[in-house]
Amino acid sequence: ALLLAALAVASVSGRPAEPGEGGYWVKLRGLQPSEGILEPAFDEDGTEFTLNVNNNKVRSLQLTFGLNMQKYDALHLPKIFVNDKEFKYSPLDILEYRIPLDETPAPIDQIYRIKIADPAGAVGWPFPRENAHEYAVRVKQPPVFEKLIEPVGIRVADLDGTPLEADKAFDPETRVYHYQVSGENATVKVEALCTPWATGMKVDDVDVPINETQMVTLTHAVKHVNIQCQYSDPKYTSVVQQKTYALKFKRSVQLEDFDVALKISAEQGYCAMRQMEGDDHDRVTGFVCRSAVSRPTFVAIYGNKQVDVVLVSHGGQDKHRLPSGVAVPVRISDDKRSKYTLKVLGSAEPWNFPVEVIKAASCSTLECSDGKLHRTGILEVEAAQAYLCLEEACTAKDKDRCCEEAPTCDSMDDAWCPHGLELRRDGERCTHDPCSDEDKSTCCTKPNEHHLRHHHHHHASHSKNAMAKKKAYYKKLGCAPEPADACSGQKCYFDDSCLDEPVPRNGGLGCWAAGISAVCRFCGFGVYEPCPKTYDCAKVESCDEWSPAQSMWCIQNYGVHCAKNPEHVEFRHGHNFTGIMRKDQIIGTSAGAPSFPSGVILSLGLLSVAAAAAAVVTWRVGSRMRSRASIQQQMLVQEEKQADMVE
């Protein structure tokens, strides 16, 4: 119908120009895209247009060409070229040209040149000229970001080049892959292949060259590596487009046996190894831990560096990695027993240890029987094991550990009694633990000849007993005044200056050695201070040959007094003085009289009263040191009286 109309019009207005004649029409009447926006709007006289296809999911579009059929003889239509390639058409067809947009996921910015030409070609003489009109259409479409940032492959191999297979074949839609690495391999090679259009690459949030092989060191039994291919172009996006793929490596170490110790910081609680019922109802080795606090600090000790140990709560909600020798705080329930599993990661075979944590009651909540007292109060450096009951509430079975007979008078030093009086040694008991000033009227009597004859023998025997019990205490604590390889195989020693406030000596460097106790300090290696000089306090009989430094050291660390040399025991000058290892307080109680610690050694000859008074002033100022001496003495008293602990 259109063709007949054109012919009819032509018959009225004259025939259309034929090919080769002047005035042959070589312009489109319309240009319509199926997608996007054409800018500027089409004008038959225009030459340049931009077609913006903002939807990157569109995979193709059509350009529809419109001819002005009134300008042509139906037998002599113009030729149409797209990018110099002739577009074949019939006047009876809809003239549609397809432009593909799915050849790559990259951004599209391509020009299509549409030429309308006289079919006669170039004519004229002497310079032939082609009668044609050309339209340039610039097609633009943003990239398919999802495809640009998907790697085309991920390869993993050991250092010898042997491939390591993942738990599943690579698929760009799968984001997580697991790999088993044999125990002897501590390093693997990872190669992620990004698309050619990626503009960047990251491994564990660190920029790396695109497609470069990465060396991954397995410092733990389980290692997670995140890989991201990136695309960034401010013309299409204001943020970096990226997609994360997680590679999870798990070492597989053959363990014939595995030894692990689980501890709680000594002042917070303790753990004991027990035979317990496992998940399959078999009897397995596990741990029962008792804590005095709601957030105890756990320390796991194990020697195999190829594996990791994790404390996992019942149900798996809470997980705490426990590096060997590192203190890790864990929140436990105040209302019920907390159940965990100590799992070994990296072992070819499962190693699981059940753990039960009890928020145990304190002995202070237990009422002791008649004639007994609560054990001496535990100070902050004392192991909590000494005062914790076995369950959430103390019961009758805790009485032996919580209660004790009141101390006898002869548990005190001779220096405790006022000058001129001696201690009773007939089993008379004090009404306080330790004996206090209120007990002096009962415990202190006039001296007798028998006591004077045996005074030195008793003093030596008492010092030896004190030393033995102090050694037992240090053994339970985990470190002693003598440096030894006791802290995870490293040298450490007992140093109560770790408790100094506000800042311990030397900034606390080395304190909490291996997580054993706050008063255990590393020494003699690495960045730690040299180990201190020590002395032998066992030969009390020859203590008159000791140097002042040895005498003071033995008094402070083992409560060993030298009875043979009065300069090493006590200085009296008309006043009542008490010893450095007093159980109730450090300074003397004589009204109006200055006090002087018996540990002060008069090694420079006769010391004047004025000099002694000056030393006393210095002693009173050092309140923190007095506190520490009191702590040490109470620890010793506790160890002397405490029976073997249950568990």
C-alpha cells in the first residue's frame, strides 16, 4: 500500500530522481533504537548521535531504519551500509539492524556508521563524486560487573607443584572452597585467574599484582585466605566492585599421641584432668575446672606447633583459640556449669577433650565446726585452689579444705612476744588465725631455764620447717625465687614486685610468665632482665658465716632466721620490735616506740639508735613492701597448715 501511495504521489508531483541524477534522496526519515535513549533526538540532517543503554542486562538491541518512500522509485531504492558492510533489505520488510551486546561482559563503547548512498555510486566528470549521507551512532553500555569480577579459575599446589584438589570443582557461583593439606606442607601456592577486564586484585585485603601466584604460609592448623578480583572505572561506578572467594586450608597431621595441659590462672581457679563421659558415652580424658570468677583466664600448654587447640562451647556458639602458653579470657555461666570441648585442629584423626567449668563457691561461705576456724585468708598471689569448694555451694565434704584447727602459740616466732617473755609450747591455741596481739596474754609467759638451753636448737628446727613448707608452696605456685626452666621450658623466678602498683617494676616485663602466675617473671633470655643472684639457705647451723645479703635474702624468701648471730635476728634497745615475717602486721606494737624489721641486718658494726630510727622511718614509708612481706608470710602460713588438697 505504501509503495502504491508513493507511486501515486509520484505520478501527480512528477517522478522521483533516479540513481545518478541530481537530487537523488540519500537521507533517512527515522532512526529508532529498541533499547536506550538516543541523544540528540533523530534529525534527518544530523550526523552524530549517542545511544545510551544504561541497563547492563540488555544483551542485544535493534536499530530500525525509516526511508522516505515518497522520494524513491520502488525499483531504485538507496543502498544502506553499516560500518562499510552493505545492509540487504526489501522495500516490503521492516528495516531492522541487530547490534549484539553479549560478546563480552566489558563496558561497550562502539560507533556504528550508517551510510545512505545513491546506488549509482560515484558519478560526474572529471571528478566523480558519491552522493551519500552518513550517520554516526555511538552505542554505550556499562559493564556486567558480576562477570568482570568473577575469576575464571583457582589453582592451588604445594611447593613441589603437586596440585591440591578442593572439595568441589571450581564454579564462579560457588564462593567457598576447602583444601586438605598434609602435615609436612607448611606453605602452598595459590593462583587466582581474574578476567582480562579486572582492574585489581586483593589477597586478604592486600593489593597484589593481578594473576600473580601467591605463597600462603599455614601458621596455624586452619588457615583462611580471601581472594578478590576487582573492577573500578569512575565512568560506570563510584565504588570498587569486587567479589570475595574464600579458600579454607586445613592441615592433616598424623598424631600418634597428643599431650595437652589446661590451666586457669592460679589466683582465679584451677583445672584437674579427669576421666569423663564423652559424646559417645565412652570414658575419655577430660578436664574439670573450678573458677572463682565469671571470666577466668585459660591457658593451654602443648608442644606440637603443627596443630591448634580450640575451646568450643557445648552447641558451638562460642569458640576460643588457645595458642600454647597464651592466656585467653573466657566468659562462663554464673548459674550453671559450663560445658566445653577442647578440640585439636589440624590432626588427621579427631582429638577432643571434654571440659566442665564450675563457678565454685568460696570457703568463706562455709560454717566451720566448733573448735575450728576458717583457713587463713588467701591473698591475691595465693592459688585459688586453696579456698574454692568443690561445687557451686560448699558442703560437708569441703570442711577439711576450708576449716582447720586454730593455730598454737608456738606457731609464732620467738620475737613475737614482748621483751622478757617467751612463747608457750604446751599446745595452747590462739583464738585467731594467725595469732594476734589479743592472744599474747595467753601465749607469752616468763622464760624458763629449759627454754633458754634449747632456744637455738628450736630456732634452727623452726627455720628448716619454714623453708620446707615455703619450698612446697613455691612448687605448687609454679616458680621459686631460684630461677629455673619452669615456665614452658623457659627460665623464670618468683618475683612479687610484679604486683607493685600502679606499675610493676620494669613495666611488668616478663610477669605472668607462660600464664602460670602473676608473680612468675621471665629472666635471662631475649628481652628479659638478667636472672637475680640467689643463696643457699639450707645450712642454718652455719648461718653466722652468712653475708648480710644472704641473711636478708633467706629471711625474705624462705623465712629462715639465723639464731646464732643476733645481728641477723633482732635489734633491741629498750623497745618491743617484731620480725619481718610477722603474721598479723609488720611493724611493732609498743606504744610510742618506733618499730624495726628484724630482717634489717646490722653488718656495718654497731648501729646507733638514731640510725635505727632513721631506718624505721624508711621502713614505715615503704608500705607497699610491708604489704608484700605480709602476703608472703600469709602464703607460707597457709601452706604450713593446709592438708593435701582434694583433687
